[in-house]
Amino acid sequence: MNDNHYLKRLFKDYYYKNRNNLPVIELFDQREFGFIPWDKEIKMIRHIGFRKINDLVKYLTDSG
């Protein structure tokens, strides 16, 4: 197993197991998030919004 695959799995597991313990973010639906994907073809994904924290958790656990 390569390092990226291992780290991605740990990341997904962490957010899945801790989905009910994430900090409260005020005005969550008005925030934008940025992500650095595990593959190196895309450098960064920015300006992503979520309506609910559960949507963010689903994104994190689905995409790693």
C-alpha cells in the first residue's frame, strides 16, 4: 500500500468516526472551504460550500 492510499484511508476513517464531535462553526452555510486533493493533478479545490456539517463530513469521507 502506498503512503497516499494509507493516509487517505486514515483521513476518511477519522472524519467518519468523529463526525459527531466536530466543532460548531457559526454561520456554517455561509462559509467556503478549500481542499488539497490526494492526487497531484489538481493542486487545490476552493470555494466549496455546504448547507450542513453532515454534507461536509460526507464530502470528506467520500473523497478522503
